[in-house]
Amino acid sequence: MVHIRMGRLSLAAIALVSGGCKNFSRDMKDVSITPSATYWKPEVTGDMAITAGSKPGTATETRLDEDLGLDGDYQWTARLDVQAGKHRIGVEYLPIQLSGSTLSNDDFTFHGATYPAGDKISSDLGLTTWIARYDYQITANKKTADSLRIGIDGWLWDFDSQVKGTPSGNDESRHFSHFYPGVHGELTFDAGHNLTTTLFGSYATTSLDTRLWDLSASLAYTISDKAFISLGYRWITWDFNESTNDGDFALRGPYVGLALRF
């Protein structure tokens, strides 16, 4: 009797494990991991006014391109998405570093130091940014790539600027970090011939005077079931107003991307 019961228990255990494995395998079929990267050539526009110790009168409006000579040069971004059914979570890293030099045409004041006209300006601006996202697929087409996703995101970004002047000898720097919660939407539709078009928009804010826009459009070509290449255009705008500090600048330009799906 003991042997019979043990045999039945063994068969039941095997059945449970087999059933669990089947369910796990079936669930895993709906899970995909997509690492991706882009190579971006943005143009820099806008201005900022960064005070010293938040004291009025220690900053003037400073143009990123004309006064500081900042150039977007080439930037890269990396992203990782995990999708399970209609749910998707992801994180994106943008190690944005801008630099440049110019001959100042007008006087300007940055962080309490006045850089006179004729000063040779060397400047750097870091905007290192992390973005965490979650979204849900509202609509989808089983036969095509058409889909609509909406979700929430969080932006953690650093402002790290340094401005040097010669022969004035000025050398000023300023660093701070901000976190912006936001929402986003993504619309994808099949363009035929292994091509898909994606429109993306994100808006993050903490107040009416502090906000961030991220807009992009891309056309992707399916190389295989696991590889995609894309061409797109991205426009990110930072707009902050805190105490006596103010900034309103943007990076925008074309990019090329590669994504793999596992």
C-alpha cells in the first residue's frame, strides 16, 4: 500500500511539475527583451541664466550657441525594454555631453562672473539623463505592427556646466540635479515592405515653469525577427525656472538606431 501511495504521489508530482513547466514556457513566450541604441547628431539652441548663490544680478541671459559656442556633436543613447504581454517596462540612458568654444561678441554674466566681449570662451555642458518607463498596449493588430501604448515615466537628469574665459581668467561651474515625473504615448503602424513607423511623445513636469518635452518620429526596417534598424528625428526640450535660475534650451536632430529582440 505504501508503494502504491508513493507511486501515485510521484506521478502527481511529475504531473504538477510538467504542468508548471508548460505554463511557465507558455508565459515566457509572451516575454521579450529588447536592447537598443541610437547615434544622434543634435543641434543646440536656447539660453540660460545661472546665478551665484541664487543672488539676483549675478547672471544674464546666456545663449548656448552664440555666447558659449556649444555644439551638440554626436551623441549616443542606450535603452533596454522588457515586455510581458501588453505590459512593458524600460530604462534609457542619455550621457549627453556638449562642448565648444567661441569668441564672445557681447558681455554676459554666468554664475557671478562677467565675461567681456572679445573673451575666448571654452564651455562644457553635461546633461546626463536616466529615464524609467512603464506603458500598456491599449490597441494592437494581430496581423500587423499597428499599436498604441500609453504610460508613465520618470526623468532624472543632471545639469553640469563649466565656462572658461581668456584673457579674463574667469572659470565658473554649476551643478544640480532634477527629477521630473511624466507621461508618454507611442503610436506604431505598419508601413509595408518590412517598414514600421513610430511616433513618440513624452511630457514631464513639476510645475508650469519646470517641464520637459521629448518628441520623436522614426522609420524602422525589419532585418529579421530579432533585428531592426531605424532612422529618426528626436527633439528634447528642457525648460526650468527655479528661484533666480532659468533655462530654456533644446537638442534636436536626426539619428540612426539598432534594436535587437530576444
